[in-house]
Amino acid sequence: MLEKHAINTKAHAEMVDITRAVNETVQKSGVTEGIVYIYSAHTTAGITINENADPDVKTDMIQRFDNVYPWKDPADRHMEGNTASHMKTSTVGASQPVIITGGEMLLGTWQGIYFCEYDGPRNRTVHVKVMSG
């Protein structure tokens, strides 16, 4: 089963909790043992799994990525001017697999699945593939 989820980001850099949407796809699939694969087909937005209890974690992550990959760097040559977005997405990655067992995603107590926008605001799509096995 493959579903697409539309995500409309509101900020230049934003981490959107998509755990509930991914879980709804898993539940709809009826798969009790398998894998759900979450994929962003964008070069300036990725997928990560991290803490979802304290919102300051998202804020701190965005800030630290900005420190490592500043938006303006005189050495950057990419004509669109969004090299930092590409670097952040390459660091985070375009996808994450999550084990499904007993019909539920196997996530830690504090874990959530995030769509990481680094070049917004934009209308984006996340692909969620559920496979049994």
C-alpha cells in the first residue's frame, strides 16, 4: 500500500510531526507485521525520527542546523541560493523505515516522525509505503 500525504509548511525551516498521519496509513493497511517506509521526494526537505515530547528539541535542532549550514555563505555557488537546504536534507536524509509489529509502529516512548522543511514555506508531499513481512 502506498499513500501520499500533502504537507503545507508555514516557515522557512520547520519540523512537522507526521506521526499521526503515518500511523493512520499503517492502520488503514491492515498490516500487523512489516515495515512502513516514509519518503520525501524533495531535495530540500527530509524525514527524521526524534523526540516529540518537548517542542524545544525541534527549535534547537533547527537552530543547530542553521549554525552548521548558514543560509548565506559567500563560497556557495548554487544559483538558487539554497545550498544550506540541500546540505541539511542530505544530513537528515530523505527517508526513514519503521518496524510494524502487532499492528503498531515500533517507536520509542518519546519518538515521533518528522517532515523537515528547510526551504519553505512550500506545498510538499510525503510518500508512505506499508509492506507486510
